[in-house]
Amino acid sequence: MSIESFIPPKQNFPTLWFTDLSLPILIKTIHNLDDIVVRAEDILMLRSLKDERLIYASNHPTTKEPPVAYHVANLMNTRFFYMAAREVFDWGMGFVGDFIQSIGAFSVLAGTTDRDSLKTARSILASPAGKLVLFPEGEPTGAENDNLLPFQPGVSQLGFWALEDAKKVSDDADIVVLPSYVKYRMKGSIDSIKRDIDHSIEVMENTLGISKTGKNITHRLLSVGKKLVERAEKEFGITPKESESFDYRIGHLRHAILNDIAEKIDIRKWDEKDHAIDKLRKILTTIELTNVGIPDPKNELPTIDAARWARLACQRAYDFIAIKVDYLTSLPSAERIYEWIYRFENELFGRTNPRANIAYVHYATPFKLSEYLEEYKKDKKKTVEKMTLRLRSDIEKLLEKEKSLSKELYESDFLF
């Protein structure tokens, strides 16, 4: 379908120049991001791609990746375009939308055949030296910096469509794919980070009436988490069995929240057996369709007020989706501990504040889509799947290498 509310990119040079100069201030103010680190040899590699058509594919655990990519474009001495979720353009009474549109962002309505968005993306990539930032994990953001959500095949398919368009103009046209991984590390001395973590958890413990005595850091976080789960279970009328693990109870709860949202906004063709992320994506698509005013002749969409309520309710489900016990206990690094703290603060206080961090950007070897073109002509579906698997594998290798450098913040037997 053609999305009437599609928002195209409108790069505005005064805004771009202002953003170039103010980016360090913007990312510090909004994300408490102190620096973006790219190795010198990678900067040389990036600049060698300045005149190439480029798909810049990155992991997407937070909302910080687009400004990180903007910084990378500056290092390359070029400009990127960005495909962004339609709802982002309505943030801040539309101010956010006006701003990101002026630096090269255009909207996409996830979960639909947004022809205007696809047409724009193909046109950008088919243009000489056109560069587009894409996130194969899609929406919502992954929440766990040391994990990846399943990759969606749309990035690969879009690349092949654009390459076919480019070759209609020039036989030697090609598109480079650059796999990127962003790792966020906390900034500050070990002692200062520990003090902040201890204080942050203690505030939650005091609010919930929990003692920290005789527990290590993971046990303290689990105690807070279990209390929050118990509160939410009561809210949704869930009576857990004694034999059920914490992970199972979280899983049950997240599905209960999502199923409740789907029932209250009357989503059709709802499958309670779907994966939680797929459920969340379906709800978010329904909300976006409502918010952008898509014609609803069959009366299948919720009211605006119901969509607003559902959007807030989705945040709770999302916070519980991001909590997995093994993720923390297998490596209680500062970064993973804060990921849990942020989720718990959101659930308990309705807000959280990012602590000072630094983004480290890493790259796999770039490759050209023409390597797969003959295979694509013979079997499009299989080749799209093959390239998607390669892209995920390349980014996952970068992730695993960075993860190997992470360290436990506390000795496992350290008790408070």
C-alpha cells in the first residue's frame, strides 16, 4: 500500500552543518555518550568507500546507533541517509521528526509494504555514491548490547533491488555492504561505577523493602527483579507455581502483558504462541497505523487514545523481554548490570537516566553485492537468506570479540 503519511528525507545544509558542530554536545546531553571511538585503520577503510554505493548495516541495541552512524559519515567526509521508524517523526511534538528529516532520515512503517519508503531507499542506493544506514534487527531495539535479535531479510532484499536499479543505468554498478558493531562501555573509575551501582540498587531495594545484606551483586539484582515480577504478576492475575524458574515467570509475564494489550486494542489474527518480539512488533505496527491515520474501512484499528495507552504498556513488556537471568549471571559486567538497572528503574519509577558511556565502533570486511548477483538471479529467496546469514555472522564475530574483552565487575563471592 502507499503510505500517505510517508515522510521523505530533506537534507538541509545549515542543519547538517549545525549538527556537525554540535554532535558531541547533542550525544552527551541526550545519551550521556562521551565519545565515539573508531580505530585509525578503520577510518582509512571508511574513507576508501567514500565514492561507493554503501549499505551501512549496524547492530541496534539502543537509540544511540543513528547518531553514531552520523559521526561515522563525518569521518568518511560524506553524508548518510537513514531509514527510521515512522513514530520517531512524531516525538517531541514533531520537532524530532523535522530535525532528523533535515539530516537525511525518511520514514518506514514496519510490518507493512511501505512502497514509498522502499522506493526512496532503492533510489538512494541506486544513486552514484548513495549511502544508506540500515539496522537488520529492525524495531524494537535489541536492548542487550552483547546479543543480537533475529535479522530480518529486508536489508538484503532491498540491496539486490537497488543493485538491479543501478545496473539499468551502468553495467559496472555495485553496492558495498559494510557490517558494523557498536559496543558501549561505561566511563569512569571502577570505584565510581561500583558506588553508583550500589546506590542505584539500594534505592530500589529500599523502595521495595528488600535487604541487601549477605548478597552479591547478581543476587541483589535478582531480588529486585523477583519483587518487580511478583508485583506485576498480581496485577495481571498470575499465580506462579513454586517449581517455576525466574526466567519462566518473566516469560509468562511478558506474554501476559502483550496478550492483554492485544485483547484491549482488539488486534485481529493474534497468535498467543508467537515469539514475544514478534508479538511486540505486531502491536507496534498496529499502533503506528493508527497514529498516522491510515484508512480503516474494516474498523480493525484501535482509537487514538487506545493506541497511546498501548504504546506505554508496550514499554513494560519490552523491559521484561530484555531480562534474562543467564545474560547477567554468565558475565556480570558493568554494562550488563546497568542494562538491568535501566529496565528496573523504568518499571519501578517510570524513568531512568543513562550513565556516562563511550561507543566503540568495529567493522567486518566490507563486501560487494555483485558477489551474489548470479546466485540471486537463479534463486532469489535462497540468496537473500544466504546474504542475511553472512551479515549476521560478520556482526556476531565482532560482538564475540568485544564480549571476550569484558570483565566481571565484582568477584563472584563479594557480599554486601
